Amino acid sequence: MNPFNTNNPWAHMENSSKGEFILSTGCSQRFVHSLYLGYDRLGRYVFLLKLPEGNKDINSVLIPTIKGCSSELFEYNSSTFFSLALGNKKDWRLFKLLCQEIVTELEEHTKQENEYLLKVLSDILTRCGRFFAKSKDSLTREKALGLFGELYFLYKIVAPLFGLKSAIASWKGPLGLPQDFSVEDTIIEVKTTESAHGRVIMISSIEQLCFLNFKGFLHVVTVNEGALNGSRYSLKSLVEELTVQCEIESIDITDLMTKLDLVGYSESSTFAKEEYTVIAEDFYEVRDKFPRILPNDLPQGVVNVKYSINLNSCEQFKQSPKWLNHD
């Protein structure tokens, strides 16, 4: 049984703990004897990685601190473990999401060396450092519009093809990744633009259209706020429909609500209630000669670059991912 399929995967360990050094359960089908969720004798919820034997050179890797958690390397029963412990149990939903992300990314790598595994962990913790921050980003109109496009893409495109649970898991933007979705072997960046503003989109960072070894696509959702024929949605109505569908399919809603919390969503926000009609959706394959700026294009010392793309110059790149057209 996958412990992440339970509401609080640490609860049963907490209830059955008898003061052992640590009570644990495996949390990976691929690395059954390496990745665990645990409950330690200090009463903390813990994630554990058992490092490969015979590969002890780990001094060159620095694990960043993440607010709300503590990490350490320790020896137990002649094995070396990395542990990440949650500081406040009330944050278990965020911790569960963080642990799921760590497991997912570690399962994508076949290289089993201590230094490499800890480097992957270091990158994840650096990216997710804001998880337990007390103040979340507020929902501005610009952010609300962007979130609208992401939820519309999740609900209308990914969920019907792969199921709602997988669709929610594929939504990576709230976890600190530069792009919004990871679907099969593709990475998708979703942009929402209003028809009144023409065919121009804003790219908020160099990394956003840098896809490394994956096939990358840009999905542009064009909306109109005016009264047009067709179905109208708001952020609030999309969240409500996703919530109802989770209940119908008996899907734990925790991951969805936690991700919404991370991006600053609140149903009481004025911007969450604004209604839009989707009037166009377009996919673009981001490949060689696509109009974008890459890290190697920047002069030394230039950082935090934002720029705009006129989609009229991208017609030759219109292409949908293969999974969208499969029978």
C-alpha cells in the first residue's frame, strides 16, 4: 500500500509508537528498501533516505536548511541515513506534498551514489524552501489570471486523458519548478492572455522556457472577460468543480488544496470570482529557433530577466504533444 494514498500517512505510526528510535514504512515501489516515512522517538514526522553502502564520501554535499524542518545524516544499524523532520505537525499536509515530490524525483534517477542523491535532495529543498513560510503570496489579478489558465488546463485537458489524480500530481508549478506541468515525457508551461491585450505573452524568468532534456511545450489560453457565448468560468468555479470531481472519484483532496494554498488562492479573493470565457487554446512546441532567451544568451552579471513574446511570430511552432492526439 502506498502511504501517500492515506490522508495523514504518519498518523497510524504516531498512534502505534511505543518510544522506538524510529518507526517507519516504505514509501517507494522502486526503492522499497531506501525511502521511508517515519515517526521518531522525539514525536516528529520524518522522511528517510537510506544511502547506498560502500559509498561513504558525502562530505562535499551541503544540504540546505528549510524553514520548518530539520535535516541530518546519522548512522543506524550500520547504515547511513538522511532524515528530514517536520517541526510542527500542523504542517503535515505541506510535508506530505514535499515528501511526495522528493520520492517522485528520486525515482526518476537511476544513478545511485550518495553524492548524487544528496545533490538531488539539495536541489529540491532549495526550490521548496518557501513551503513553510508563514506568509503566502497574495492573489493579485495577474496571478489569478495565470492560475485560471493552469486550472483550466488541468481540468479540461489533462484530467480527461489521464485521470484527475494524475492530473493534480502533474501540476508542478506550486512546488517551485519553473514550468507548470510535467505530463508523460513533456513539460508544459501554461500562459493565460486576454484577447483585449493582443497576442503577446510575458515570460517571467529565463528558466521558464528552458526545458533541458525534455520536450517542451507552451500552452496559451486566451480568455475574454466580456459577455460572450459559451461557458464561463471563474477561479472559484473551477476549484469547486475540481473539488466535486475529487469527491465523486474518492480522491484525497489534500494535495490539490495544499497546492492552491501555496500559490495564494483564496475563494474570498475578488479576483477568484471574476468570470472568463475561453475563446482559444493553442499549443506551441518550444524547440530550436523558438523566440526565447536561454541562460547561455545572457551576458555575465545579468539576472532576473523578463521579456514578452509576440505569438504572431510563433505560427511555425504550433504543435500539440503526442499524448494529446493518441487514441
